[in-house]
Amino acid sequence: MIKRIVLLNLMLMVLLPAVLKAQKQPFETIMSRVFEDNAVNKPKQADAPSIKLFGKWKEDGSWSDINYQAKDITKWQPSEHLDRLKTIINAYTDKISTFYGNPQIFAKIQHALEYWYNQDPKSDNWWHNEIDVPQKIGELLISLRYGTQKLPKALESKLVERMKRGSAEAKTGANKTDIALHYLYRALLTEDKDLLKLSLDQLFEPVALVDGAEGLQYDYSYLQHGPQLYISGYGAVYLTGIVKVSKYVAGTPFAMSKEKLDLFSAFYRNVYLKTFRSKYIDFNVEGRGISRKDILIKKSEKYRINNAKLIDAKNAEDWENIRLRVDSAEAPDYKVTPYHQHFWKADYTLHVRPNYSFNVRIASNRTNRSEAGNKENLYGRYLSDGATNIQVSGPEYFNIMPIWEWDKIPGTTSVDNTEDLLLDKFWGHLGDNAFAGGVSDKVYGATAYQLEYDGVSAKKSWFFFDDEIVCLGADIRSSGDRNVTTALNQAWLKGKVSSSVADVKEGALENMNFTANSWLFHDGVAYLFPNAAKVNVSTQVQTGSWYKINNSFGKEEVSGSVFKSWLDHGKQPQGADYAYIVIPGLKDAETLKKYNNPIEIVRNDKDVQAVYHKKLNLVQVVFYTAGTATVNGIDISVDKPTVLMLKTLKGSEKEVLVADPLQKETALKVSLKNTKSGVQKDLSIALPVGPYKGSTKTEKVSL
């Protein structure tokens, strides 16, 4: 018996350290990765910034130039205390730094943490209190674990306890992942396995398709603050948390599942990163962040892409091709393949070609219009009314927002106000119109929007091909006393503005009378007018301030030369229309002299907008009501409103693609009749239901 006990004790002595090590290993592995992620990796990179912070660093650990009583909802000053500590702690824990292991520096760090705990600053914006501060405290405490001296257990424990703010379980989407991230930090610091599991469950829970809730949608768009387009902004925050944590837990029992990894990869590669042109993102997908300086340039995206490549190795080649474009190591067209998608859950259309991107944001009574909030995006009232983001090189709209004329956002039809109008509803509100949708085969498509806003109504549509986008407007009406306009574009002036009539001088405002088939050209983009049109063109200097559109910025005046062009429909239009064709990605205006227009605009009225592309033999039709349109020798009849595309395949075979822009029908009758042969085919098409309402349904037919 004694021998057995001795043998058992010997076995425990041998096995127990291994068991304890195995229990600690996930925590140590994950924590070391968090530390490495926050550390400075270049020799002495943190020294100079740290030295700059020493001057106003008081003995009690506070900084003399920080107002710790501030409550601001944006640019909250006390948060700078934690940012500065991170810079100094990076130097203190960097083995190559001059300040590595310095006991005087450590003492000041300890005082600074004690000061923060005792002051407990709070913002009037819950995000700072429940997300930003707990995350930063967690990162600081983890970094300090890798220093030569350790914080007193009592102080660390108090700070860890202070991190218990915000409930990941009660939040959705990006807010859930943000709070769950500091749950993770807390779990690592306390080696709490249950909390670790909870944090990762909460972090990875939003990596799922949802219907009727915020987050990743069935069309792979991203919505936050209700059904509101946020592919970037909150979508970017969502990605950041997932990429970070997936890298931290890779190769451990807590790694993200294959199914979730595939979902994450599809959203990041095929949606979010497709909104980029070079390192510049589409202004449509930033939400109220459009009013923040430098928001459209994503200089650090390459780092997140590199991390994504590590956790999604099977798509490494695609990740690398994207990184080369986003990092400007290759041209914007590098390895770009044609892509088109209408996001029926978000009312957004993405159209990508090697030579350009042309994306459109619309609205409906199923989605929230662009929001204002926290004193941001104060003038974005028309951002959801058919805003067209046209990019060839990338920076066409970068930081132009302070000097935009906000009732002439590119692509929109709106009232021409004497002064920009403030948004009068905050945090987004549903659109007033039901009709909004698009059809897509992933390469081509059409999008339509029945505008009902600010006393203006119109039927607006976009028909997307390889080289051209046809922009039509019909039945434009208003009873107000202001003119109604449609903006072609409003971007930074770059180079000469040419036209088939005359060049436009810089600093000029021209009212140009174009005959049929005239054109206007600026910065690689041509605008063709198939009918006679009166076109306004400005190349004048515009002025404004960041404060005007976002009160967290200064009031300094900014200015710049802008290319702005628009159509004027006059006062109280009763059935006005417009038609123009955009050809982006042209080398110069000389190309237009050789251009053979393949576009036939068949109809543009209150009932039907229809276009035929002769070269592609492709028909696209928007039916605002049941009816018939004859296009390319075929009578196309539908019994309900629809957006339709008709493709010619081999021989007599055709493909019919339809989408319900009202998202309420379950079936659609389509009749196709060959006007020459008299052959007719009647189709009864079952439309998608549930979360796929509004998506494209395809049928093949011989005619």
C-alpha cells in the first residue's frame, strides 16, 4: 500500500507540471500574441515619441494638458492619457529601447494607472466608457506582464475589475465584438477559462448571416444602427476584431471554425475590399464617418490583409493581389476581374471593372437613410438618394466633403437649396419609398430607385455594362419653390475639362447647351448626352470647414478647385427626365472621337426605363408597373413591377433574370414574344422568399 502511494506521488510529481503547463498554455500563447500585436517591433521606434510625452507628465502620473473632467462624445480628451501610456509602455517593454526596464519609468507608469483608476473619467458617449477604455486598459496590463517589474497585484486586480463595463451579450454586430474583445483581455489576465470561452463565443457569434438584425446579411452586406449600410465604419470595426482574435487563437482549441472563417473571408475579400480603388474606399459605405478627415484613405489596411492571409491561407494568392493594390505597390487595375452585385438587404450596388469602380447607394422603407449623430455628418441628407461613387485613380473624393455642395452629391436628384440643409433626423430613419432594387448576374446588372424625399419624386435607374453605365431619370416632380437638379459628379478638379463644344477654363461656371450625342470629359471620365441637354459645369474654388460637417473638428477654412456638373430641371417640374451615359477609365478625350456608342435607350418614362447594349446583345428593363416593353425585337411583358435582364446565350436560348424591387411578391409572370417569328414563351417564375426577397432569380428559355 505504501509503495502504491509513493508511486502515485511520483507520478503526480511528473505529470502535474505537464498538466498545469497544458492548462496555462492557451493563455500564455494567446497573451503573447496580444503583446506582440501591440508591441513596437522596430528598434527604438518608441523612444522619440516617449521623450515628447515626458515634459508634461506630472509626478502623480497625470498630464498637465489633459482635462480629465471632459465629457465630450467625440475626441474625448481623457482617452489620450491611455494612448500616451501605451506609447511609454511600448518603450518600457521593448528590449532594444533605451527605456527598457527603467525603474523610474515604471514607477511613473504605476502612478499614471493609479491616477486613472482614482479619477475614473467618463464620457457622455457610452462607447468610450464601455468599449474604448476597457480595451485600452486590457492592452496596457497585458503589455506590462512582459516588463521587468510587475504591477502590484492589488492595482492590477482593481483595474481588471474596472474593465467590467459593457455587456457583449446585450449588443449586436461590431459593438458585440468590441466589448467581447476586452472580455478576452480580462480572461487572459485572470486565466479564467470560462470567461475565455464566453469572450470567444461572443466574438465569433456575429460571424453568421442574420435576417432582420444588425450584422452580416444574407447578401453579405453589413448593417448597423438598424438596417443601415455600414460595410465600412462599423463593418471595418467588425473585421478588426475578428482578424485580431482569429490570429490570437489560431492553432489553439479556441480557433474559429472553418464555416465561420469562410463567411468572414467572403465578406472581407468579396465585399469590403471590393469597395476600394487603390487605397481609397467608396464614400457610400462609411456611414456618418464620411464627415471625418482622412477616413477615405486606408493606409493601414495592408496590415489587416496580411493578418487575414495568415488565418485564411487557402486564399493567400487573392489576399496578396488585393494587398498589392491597396498598398499601391501595383496599379488599381492589377488582377481586378469584372464584378457586379446589388445588395438587396442594404440598397447598395457595387460595380467593379479593371479601369474603374462605379457604385450606387439608394434607400427604401426597408433601410435607414444615411445617419447623423454625435454631431457628425450634419449635412448628409441626400447621401441615400442615388449617390454615385465614380473612381478611376482612387482619390477623386478624398477629403472633399468639407467643401462639397451637399445638395449636389454625385448622382443624386434633389432640391437646389440656397444654403446646405442640415439633417433634421438623427441616427438614421427609414426611407419613404418602397420601390428600390436591382438585378445582377455578378457581372452585369441594373438598379432602380423611386425617389420620394424632401418634396421631390423621381424614377432613377442605372444600367451597368463593361465600358458604360447608363443613367436615366423620369417622371421628376416637385411642388416646391426651388429648382430641382441632378448632379453628374462633384469631385476634385484634376486637369482639363473638355467637351465636344469647348474646353472649360479653371475657375469658370458654364451653362452649356449640348446637342444630341455631345460629350463632357474630366479626369478619365466621359459623360455622353444622347439627347440635347443643358449642362452646368463649374471648375471654381469651393470653401468650407470640417467643423461645418463634423463639430469635433476645427473651424479653419479649407478650399480647393472642384469639378462639378449638374442638370437643372427648373422649378416645380412635372414629368421632367434626363439621360446620360458615363464612360469611366478613358485615357483622354481623344478616345471619344473614335468611340462607337453601342447603347440604345429604348424607353425612359414613368412606366418603363429600358436599355439595349448592341455589342453585348444585352437587354435591361425596369418596370415600375405591370406592362410591356419592346426591346431588340422582343415584346417583354410582366404582371408586376420588376427589374429584368435578358441575356442571349447560344442559338435561340436566352436567360431571363428578374428581381422584385418591392420585396413583397412570391411569383412573377413574364411573357416573351419574338416580334418576327411570333414565337411566344410564358413563364411563371417563383421569386425568392425569406431573407432572399429582392435577390435575383434566373430562368432559361428558348425563343
